[in-house]
Amino acid sequence: MEEIDDMFESSLNLEEIHFKEGYSEGYGHGLDQGKEEGQQVGLKVGFEVGEELGFYRGCINVWNSVIQVDPTRFSDRVQKMIKQMDELVAKYPVMDPENESIQGVMDGLRLKFRAVCATLNVKLEYIGYPKTAQDSKEFEF
Amino acid sequence: MEFYEGACELKLLQTLEGHTDRVWSLAWNPATGTADTPLVFASCSGDKTVRIWEQNPSPSSSSSSSSSSSYSSWNCKAVLEDTHTRTVRSCCWSPSGKSLAVASFDATTSIWENVGGDFECVSTLEGHENEVKSVSWNASGSLLATCGRDKSVWIWEVQPGNEYECVSVLQGHTQDVKMVMWHPTLDVLFSCSYDNTVKVWADDDDDWQCVQTLGEPNNGHSSTVWALSFNKTGDKMVTCSDDLTLKIWEMDGTSMQSADGYASWRHLCTITGYHDRTIFSVHWSSEGIIASGAADDAIRFFVEDKDGLVDGPSYKLLLKEEKAHGMDINSVQWSPGEKRLLASASDDGTVKIWELASLCTGNGY
């Protein structure tokens, strides 16, 4: 009797066996693909953030040089804003992308940047990467 | 003067044509309307120009003629053109009447001055990402605020030589900001938006923050807030909305002595049931008459109901002028000076000058 049970058992469990096989295959595949995409997204976002922060750092450095050469060239208010931008760039948690404050710091930087540009009457604009491109595969680094 | 329904009539003095597209808004020059200076106002249009209108000095320009409503006609004195590349949406005179700030859909704000009879553009403020919707000078004329579809509010400080320095870029509204207006005496800024709220902004040594948001939880509007206006003393404010109501707010006097010196605002009452289309504009006169302009082409006037039986102030309709214009009314503004004049601007491309006259004889203003 037991042998008959064993014989039928494998055919009754056929669906379950195949399911388990498929699952572990899919899971493994997903794991690999996730790692690859994760790496690409990480590189992409890291690059974008780095580039924007670098852009502001570059502007701040030039403006600070101007202030050193001629301290009266920029008003007190603009100097204060540039200093605040400097602090924000330094404060951005580069190594901690999950940090809650990153959006706040970046928003603050963008607003201060626009205010400084408007006052200095310069048309600087950080272009960055098009936000509509969601597919990380479009970016081959 | 007692106000009750039927006590007044609205007389149309003149219809001003000239703009070739809808007229969005208008602003009276606050330094005009005295014995020596005839009334002047500016109108803004979809035709990308601003027109300056002036009342002709009356022939019998001796002392105020209080009994006769002798009125003289209005003329277009100047057209400010070839500057903005898109619709001019609103304008505001500085308190001294010397400068006119103009907000445009082309994302810039221009500043004009009357130089020997001609208006010249002396400065252009850039910064907004898209359409600038409103502009307002503070009481002392030292600060200028702008707002726009990019959801931000900008504060600029006037420097010598027509230089404008950006003091702050304020984010907070989640949608298009329709109007900004400074409090009549304090350096506190108010903004209203498509996001249904009114925001109050105050500064702590140049650091501007939103100190209060008046939204639905505070008995605020349930749809776009289009405009706001203060009463003469600045302790009350009226807002108008796409939700078909006017709301009266008052400054909470008890918190005036708070540490940060900022007094909060609270809802006083809602004027409902009188409008059945969006109310685009509202203006509180120095005598306490609230004028509203709506999408149903009508102008309505409200006054405080002193005989009201409810506890707390209520407001009643004084007069309704249907078909005041052929299309939506975008702006209503009381004139400065003694006479009870109102100007209205409409999608029909015209500006109309009205006089709210008393029907009771022997009761002049």
C-alpha cells in the first residue's frame, strides 16, 4: 500500500514541485537582476547628486574668491546667503542616501541659489539630467 | 452714514475701452485723488500692455463740491508696451505713487517710473520659473513681493539706484499662488493659492518663514482662494474663493504680545449664499464696504450687519449690480480719496468706473 501511495504522491505533488523549482529559479534570477539594477541606479543617483553639489560648490568657490578680492562687491545679504549655501553643501550627508534630511538640504540649496542668482542678476542654471528618464538602463556609465 | 439694502445705487460713470484683450486687474495710484492731483490708475491686460488712466481735472476745481456729483471724464494717459512678451497679469503702485510694479506671464516683473511725463521701465526682476501672478509693495515701500504659478513667493528689497535684491524665495504652497498682499501697517506678507489656503509669512531678521496657514481645518476655503483684502485698520481681512464664499478673518489681539511679536489670525464669519459663480476679486473700502467681482459678471457690496442676531459679526448684502460687465469680472478696486468710486476690470476688455451713490437726499458723503 505504501508503495502505491509513494507513486501517487509524486504526481499529486507535481504542481508543488514545479512551483518550488520555478520559484527558486525566479528568485535567484531576480536577486542577480536586482543587484545589477541597484548598482546602476546607485551610480546614476550618486552621479546626479554629486554633480549638482559639485556645481554649487564651484559657484560658491568663485563667489568667495570675488569676496576676498573685493569685499564690497557683494552686499552683506548676498554674502550671508553664499555662506549659508556653503554650510548646506558641507552638511549634505553624501555617504548616507537614506538620511531623511537630504531632500530638505537640497531644496534649501536650490532656493538659496536662485535667490543669489536673482540678486546678482546672473542667469546661472544647473541643468542636471532629465528627470523624465526613469529607466536606469538608458544611462551607460 | 447708515447702510441698508436699497439705500444706495451704483452709477456707471464711464466705460473705458482701449485694451485689445481681457483686462486682468487694475490698481489706483495711492498718491492721487487729492485737491491738486487728479485720480490715476493703471490697468493690465492680456494684450501685454499696461494702460495708465487719469481723470481730467474738473472745470470747477475749487473746493470740494460735496453736493453735486460733478464728475469729469477719464483718459488714457500712457500705454506701457513693448516690454513684456506675454500677458500682464497684475500691477501695484508703491506707497509714494512714484513706482509701478508690473507682473507678467513672461515670468518677469518690471518696475516703471514716471520720468518727466513718460513712463520708463527702470528695472526687471527675474527669478520665477513661469507666470508671475501678483505683485505687492509693503507699507513703507521698502519691500516688494511677487508670486506665481511656480508655487513660490519672492521677497525683494529696494536698494538705491533701482537695484532690487532678492531677500528670500519662499516655498510652502503646493499649487499656483494667485495673489500676494502685504499687511497695511506691519511687514507681514499674505499669499493665497490654488491649494485652497492663505499663508502668512513673517521674518526674524531676514529669515522669512510661513508663520500660519489658514486652510480648511481653520474654517478656511474649500477651493482656490483668489484674492484677499484688509480693512482700513488692518485688524480684519476678507478672502474670496472659487468655493463661492467670502470669509472674514480677524487678528487675534491677545497674542500680539507674544515673544515673536506675531499675532495669529482666526476665522470670524463666512458670507455664503450670495454668489453662484467663482469670486475673483474682493476689496474692502476705507468706510467698511466690501466689494466683490465674480464670474457671473456681477458686482456685489456687503457691509457689517449691526442688527445681526447671531453672536459675532455678520455681513449683509447692500447692493448687487447684475450684468455690470458682459463677461467675468477679474478685479474690483475702490479709489483713494473722498469719493466713493469703484473701478472694475473684465474679460470683456473694458474697465468701468462706478460711483456708489446714496439714494437718500440730503445725505451726501
